[in-house]
Amino acid sequence: MKIGKTFISPTHPCYIIAEAGVNHNGQLDLALELVRQAKATGADCVKFQTFKAEAVVTKNAPKANYQLEVTDRQESQLAMLQKLELDLADYQQIIALCKKLDIQFLSTPYNYADADFLNELGVDAFKIASGQLVELPFLEYVAKLGKPMIISSGMATLAEVYEGVQAIRNAGNHEIVLLQCTTNYPSKIEDTNLKAMNSMGQALKVLIGYSDHVTNNYACFAAVALGARVIEKHFTLDREMPGPDHSCSLDPAGFTELVRGIRQTELAMGSAVKKPSAAEVANTVGMRRSVVLTKDLAKGTILQTAHLAFKRPATGLAPKRLPELIGKSLTSDLPADHLLTDKDINW
């Protein structure tokens, strides 16, 4: 799959999304700084959320439990979200900066109008939030726009994921990445269930990834080792800022470490071929052993097990040849610790 000029596949580097989300607090200057800082961390993409609060929640919708813990408990979810909207005109400046800095822009639409707006802006792909996975008509609508879709699967069963994927495919779209996700902010690492990521990939024949809400990066590194092709994590300028998502996000220093750790994990994975590295080959002589004599022995001595031991370096006969030596005689007088070679043995 290709998003813009970036390939997502088992043979390309993991695609790393800095989820700026609503951490701009509705302010364009903070949104632009999130773009700059995301680029500085090494992220491939900075992602926002495109919505109008009135089209997402009812006037009396309660806040989620995690939102109650980090925002004004007396404030409605609608009022909270209204403060987190970006003006539609802001997106032109955000996208322009992304292009200038060469970092991918993505955003999550929550309604048909949001998807149309982003499509008109020329986005290269759509990110679908976990809550919309079960909204099959919405998935079909976005799918028909004909662009790759990255879909989080928090709160879903495999059956619900299957229904969502089939809705997208039935709409003619087959460019799909499924992200394992735990919808809690922050989430416990024991709730991560990364093995389900591979189960989804195998069952549905799609690319896989992981959207992380854990406070540390261990689950992300494990996901990459298990084959995640996309990693997404919330990103903020300051974890102490007011707002629902800052406290469960990484700041620039933390996200830089996330990116560095992912790239190191990828290096560690290597290939499926079991072979020594160049450094190991160079160390082989010094670390492996040869067959040596345990004592001074005269020419013609018939070798017995007690006459032989294994010692470094590996410049003599290999230890696996020990059985061949038993019962053979020496061609000359040899001292203790002598590394036996073929010329020392009457074969």
C-alpha cells in the first residue's frame, strides 16, 4: 500500500504516526507547532481530528471516564469538544506546513461532511477511529472515496472487525491497514493484547499495525517485533497542558525516543536467515575451540579420550572430530596444549 510517496508493506520501515489529535486545544499556532515538533521527532506523519462537535455528540452526552479525570467535571462533552475544533480555514496552513517540512498530513473524519472536506483538501489516506469501525454506512462512504484507510479496532470483536473490513471491500476499496487498539486513556499494558493484531492480519489478509495508549513504549516495540507496519501514538507539546488527551500523550522528547526505539527494533529484527554476522565471523577463531593434548605425548602414542581436551583458538581440528581421533597414533612427539592438525595423525 502507498500513502503519498510512502510505501507500507512488510519490507518497508514501519510508518510512524504522531497523533496530534485535539492537542492543539483549538489553536492554530499550537497545531502548527505540533507539526514542526512531530517532524523533528522523526515521525512519518502528523495526524489531526476533523469534526464539528455538534455533529459528534448530543447536548447531554456524558464525558468518558478518562475525560472526567483530566477536564472540568461540570463541563459537558459537547462544550469540551467545541473548544477543541479547528477552523476549516486552518487546515490549509497546516497542510502547507506539512508539505514544506515533508511530513505526511492525515486527519480522522467523524462524519460524511468531514470526509468530503478532507477529500477536497487532497488527503492521501483516511484514518478511521475505533468508534467508527462499527458504523458500516460511514465506512462504505469513506471507502468509495478511493483512498487507503487506516482503521483502529478498539472495543471491537473479531466479528465486528470482519464486518467493517467487508463493508470497505464491498465498496471496492482493498487498501486497508488494521490497527490493534485498546480504547482507554491511558490503557494498561496488560490490556494491549498484541497477539490479536496478528490474528486480524491472518484472518482478514490485511496489513496490520498498533495504535498505542500505554504510558510507556514497550508495547510499541513489541508490536514492531511482531510485524506491525504502522504505529500510532498521541503526541503533545506538553503533557501538563489542559485538555483530555495531553496526559496520555508523549511530549517531543518522549516521541523522539519512541521513533528511535522503533528504528532500533527494526534493525534488531534482521532477516529470517540464520547466519553469523560479519563481526561474529571475525570472532570465530578466538571464541571457538580446537582439540588439544592434555599432556606431552611421544610419537606413535595411540590416542585415548584422556589425552584430549578442547581449548581456544579454533585453528586446529574441530571438536566434532574427536571420535575420529580415538585409536589413531601420533606422527611425532608433541607437547601438552598442542592444537592437533591432520598432519599430526596417522590416518
